[in-house]
Amino acid sequence: MSWLRPALNTYLRWTEKPKLRRATPEEARRSFLQKSRIFFHAPRGIQRDIVPFGPGEALTLAPRGHRSGPVLLYFHGGGFVFGAPETHAAMLAALAQRVGALAVLPRYPLAPEHPFPAALDHALASYHACRAAYPDRPVLIGGDSAGGALSLSLLARLIASDAPLPAGVFAFSPLTDLTFSAPSFQTNAEAEVVLPAERAAEMVQMYLRDTDPRDPDVSPLFGDFTGAPPVWITVADTEILYDDSRRMAAHLRAQGVDVAFVQEHDLPHVWPIFHNVLPEARATLDQLSGWIKAQTAASAPTR
């Protein structure tokens, strides 16, 4: 582990976590967007465009030479209430450059203005728009935290409807159980350097309203993934969502899914977003890019 890891953890624990304890959705959105412009920088040579896409718009990130590569359809995190394509653009640009892929980040509707099922319906429409726009290129779905929940719930919906499936799905520290029943939600509450566990139920309630949290459309841990393509999941052992990822990997494997589960030690929630400063973040993106290349090299039209 690098010396930067404890330094970054200390910074996040004493600055960002306290702010998330009290921020309104509007404050969290504004703060995250402002800080992403300061701290997160994409590699050179990435073409950025906001384009009409599906039911709304998306941010596309195109490295040189991407046209023969896959398409990464990515759903950002933010507890379903904040975050934007722009906040995660630098991370996805770094991944897209490594893979030689086009990244597409839809601007999906956020709660509380747009509660469930708005985000998932938008994700489903975005996936079909992606396949229609790039019919000859393999599509992979990805997401982090709440965006990881969207990605995995979207996969379950596609399987249930017998729709064409992506070449693979990847998730950074995904939220998979909105009942918050996992032990790590309590045991890691102090060790977690980003997410305040005490705010989780409040934020998720803005998204759920009256929806049962065991509904697989919101908690993919309870979904049916029989016949799913390969899935890659990474999480750190000090995150409150550690067990969400660990249990999700076990659930998928029990249903016959090929799962790559990568556990790291004492890294912050969705640490690859800090790829500009954190060596471990760059190493994770390198590892994921190798996995994506393997899936797309082996992929054939599915279903």
C-alpha cells in the first residue's frame, strides 16, 4: 500500500464524511461537481461530448482509436440523489483510454425529485439506446455505489425480459441491499472514511418512497441472475458496503455466474475515482481494463 492511502483516508474522514452527514441533496450535488472539476482530471486526448441519448442525454468520452473497441455504459454513484456524469468523467476517461473503449454516461433522473423507478427505467432505455447506436460493438455495463445497484438491477431486468445481454458488468463498491442488513454496515461504520452510515436510510428513502427495499429492482442482492454474463466487483474491507459486494458475489456464483471478486484493504469508497493521486486506484483500473479486454475478446452475440 502506498503512503498516499492513509493520507487520503485522513483527508476524507475529516472533511468529506462530516459534510455528507449534514448536506442536503442540492448541497451534495453542488459540492461534488465543484470538487470533481478541481481534483479529478482526465488523460489527454479524450473527446468529451454531451449528446442526446435515449430518454435524455449522455456524456460520451472517446479516446483516440476507440471505434474498434467496446462501449462502456456507466451509471454514476451518489446515493441516488447526487452525482452526475461530469463527476465521474475523469475516472471513466482513464478506464476508456486503457481499454480503447467509448464511455457513455447517461444523465439519469435523481431523487427526491424523481424517485424509483425513474432511474432504473432511464437506465433500461439507455441500454437499449446504446445497443441501437452501436450494434456492432460489445457493450458492457458499469457503475459505482448506487450506480452499481442500477447496473446490477438493470442486468436482472434484461435477463427477466429475455433481452440481449451485455458482454459483462463491472461495479465499484456497489450498493446491493437497501434493507441495510449486512453486518459490515454496523461493524465498519467507524472505519468507513467516506459514507456516514447514519444518513443512508434517509437518502435511500428519498429514492424508495413506498417501494419494498427487498424488491430486486432496487436491491439486486435479491434478484435472479441465472444466465448472466461475467461480473467483476471490487470493494475494500473497511467500507460499510463491504458485505453488499461480498454477498452479491456469492449470490451470483450460486446462480452459476462467472464472478471476479476483488477485495482490497483499507481503501476509500470507490477509490478508483482518485486515480490522479492514488497508485492503488490506477492499479485497480489497470486490473479492470484487463478483465474488460478478456470479456470483449471472448464475447460473441448473446441471446
